[in-house]
Amino acid sequence: DADVTQTPRNRITKTGKRIMLECSQTKGHDRMYWYRQDPGLGLRLIYYSFDVKDINKGEISDGYSVSRQAQAKFSLSLESAIPNQTALYFCATSPGTGGRYEQYFGPGTRLTVT
Amino acid sequence: AQSVTQLDSHVSVSEGTPVLLRCNYSSSYSPSLFWYVQHPNKGLQLLLKYTSAATLVKGINGFEAEFKKSETSFHLTKPSAHMSDAAEYFCVVSDTNNDMRFGAGTRLTVKP
């Protein structure tokens, strides 16, 4: 079984709808991250969490919110989806901070907002 | 602030020839640097990482990268490309808070 899972894998939604993307991990890591990937822009950080009580904004948090329900679960919500939020979304985990730790990525959720 | 520039958005090589994917970084600290690979419709997989130990880093699938502080570069190389290497490659710089900044990516095409 995959260590980092994301649901759904694909989602099409309409402008103005609320949508939640979910991430679960079995790696036992405290640190979890949400990124979006757009062609030609690489991955950009939306939110990150160092533990259940510690949630931080990334470089592009506007229009998004998150919830860390447990060590293993980190959800990303779009309160009112807009077309420019169409992107590939990745969840990641890390065993520690300090720069030298790599991040482990889920398979991604492809979101289309029409 | 830290940032990464991948100098080529697309690289095309023939199978069996060398691969060079170029990456320059900017960081106020002694950085950690990573290369990730993304195959079509897949997540990102770590190829290799530099964390202030040996400057020549060996990764999976025959890839390696050399950290050159004087040139602020971390180029990815492989002596002989294989068809399965066709993918998108991301260079990443990370600071002491594990704040990762990704390059825009380089798409590698391998011709038979």
C-alpha cells in the first residue's frame, strides 16, 4: 500500500462550489504539506503543518484552507472554487525539519474547476 | 529568500547519450538541494539529495549531481540515457525550516 494517499485522484467541479481534498499517510511523519503544480511553474506551497496544532500558510494560501484532523490526515479545502484553481495538487510528508529531510509525495489530485 | 532556476525547460537526448539537466540556486544559508523526478501521471520521487556532506552525490537509476558552491549550481547528470528516463525533473532548494522551493521543471525527452 502507498505511504501517502490522496482522495479523490480526479475531480471536476463548478465555480463557486466548496471542495475538499484529503491526504492520509502511514509514514508516521509529523510534518505534512500541500502544494499545487501548474505547467511551467513547478510546485508551490499552499499550507504546511508541523503537527496537529501547528498550521502555517505557504506562499499561495489565498482561497484555500486546511485542517489537520490527526497526525496522519491533512485536508485541503477550496471554500469557493474558481477556474484558476484548476491544477494538480500534491500532498507531502516529511520526517523532520532542518532542510536535510526529503519530502515524500502522494500521487496527486487533478482538479478542474469549470 | 531562496530560489531555484532550471536553465532548460526541455532537453532532448538520444538513448545511450549523456544527460545534463542544469540547476542554479540562490540561498542565504547553506542549502540542502534535491532532485525529484515525475513520470507522467505519477507523484514525485526523490532522485538524490545534497545536505552538506560529499559534493558529488549519487542517486538512483545512475543519476548523480555535483554541488558547486562557487557557481551556485547543482546540475544533474547521467552517462547514458535510457528510454525510461523520459520524465519531468525538478530541482529543489530547502532552507533550515524545510521550506522547499521548486524550480519550474525540465522535461526530458529520450529519442530511440
